[in-house]
Amino acid sequence: MEVIYNQPDPEYRKAEGQSQSHLKCILKSPAHYESAKTFSMIPTPAMEMGTALHCRVLDGEKAFQSSYIQKPKDINLSTKEGREWKATVGKKKILTTGGKDDPWNSVEGMTEALRKLDWFKGTDKEYIKYNEVSIYWDWLGVKCKARLDRVLVDEGIVLDLKTTDSVDATTFQKKVVGLQYDFQAAYYAKAAEIAYGKPFRFIFVAVERKAPYCVDMFEVSPNMMREGLTKNQAALKLLKTCATLDQWPVPEPSINKLDYPRWYTPYGASSSPILELPF
């Protein structure tokens, strides 16, 4: 087992070990897991905004300023002047102002909202140390790795930042189930337990991407943690079997019954009148 504090993200990604985001693909099928190694996901604007927020809040202002830059409003990147300006920023990622997503102002707004929480004020002298904590360990004979957003060792809590459209509890619950965040929660809590020798609670800190940038917190229940742990172990065992046999099958096709969902209203029963032609 190894714990590395503030390990650069590129180094973590290149390091040996199964990450939860990759591993959980095998629950869809071994073929999906194998494909995920070859075809990297193209980040959406929302994902890129989330990455920028993580850098600003967890890595600190200095790291953010060295990695990101705001595009001036009067610069058009498709013009000669714009291309010349872009050449001067080097490898920094450019965040625009305005538009549908308003990345720069959204990151600013979300950061201010999170700084109101004691957990993210950033005034503790060891604040940065316990952010982006890389943990490497063996689990069921598989080399695993996890990169935890923030670890509160004394309190026994792992915090995970999520940007979202809404912090409404029902809406966020659907997102957790649909994206299998229970898998992540159990995986990261296990990593923290292995690293620090005690059980950890897991809390999602969700912040809305648009003003007024509402923040809310969701602690994973023991029941959800048990389900996530069951998925973790099933994925690891399946991975070992597939790796031993060097076989990565796709799901067998079958005929599925297709019908309307429960919320569908039949056309004839609709409150809207059926169109009648004037002849």
C-alpha cells in the first residue's frame, strides 16, 4: 500500500492500477472494459468545467493560474490576432466568458460558493496536502488505485466534489444511481480505510454550475455503501477471471420486450383533443 499526496494528475493516470472509473465498465461487459482502455472519453464542456473547478478549489490559486487563463472578450480565436494571442498562453487551458456555459464565471461562482464551507475555506496550512490524495493497494489480488478529492483523516470522511445541473435531492439521487456513483463511493472509502486503518464515511459535495451556484451535501448511506462494495468485489473477481482466460466477451444478444413506460399517456386518453379535419 502506498499513499502519495498531491501527485500530479498525469503521473497518477500513467501509474499502474485499476481506477474505479475504468473498472466499473466491466459490470456492463468485459468487452466494454477492454474497449475503455483503447478509446478514451472525449470530455464534455461540463466535464472540463468540473476539472477546472477541482484545480481551483483543491489544488489552489497558484496551480489554477498556471494551468488556466481567461480569454479576453475582444479576442476571437479564429482570427489572426486570436491565434497569435493563443500562441502566447502556451499549454494553459483557455476558459471563455459568457455564452451558454460561461466557463470562467461559472468556475468563479462555484469556487466562491464552496469556500463558504469550512471544509473548503483553504485556510488550514495542510489544506492542500489532503486534497487529490493518491492511494495504491492490492485488493482481491488486483492492483488498485484511487485519487480522492479530499480526505479528512481525523473525522474519518472522504469528500468528493461534483458539479451538477441541480442539487435537488431526487434529481441528484437519479444521477448517483444512473452513473453508478455508489461504485465510486465504496471504492474510495475502501482506499481510505486501507491507507489510514479505519472506516470512512463518504460525502458528495454537489455544486450547481449556474448562478446562484447552490451547494448541498449527500452522505452515502450504509446500505448504498454495501451495494457499492458488492459491485467493487464482483468487478474485481470478473476482471481476474477474464485476465486469466484472456477473454473479453460482449453480452449475448436477446429479444427484449418493448413497451411504453409507466408515465406514458395513451394518445386517445390525452387531455388534448384529437385533431379533427374540417371535412
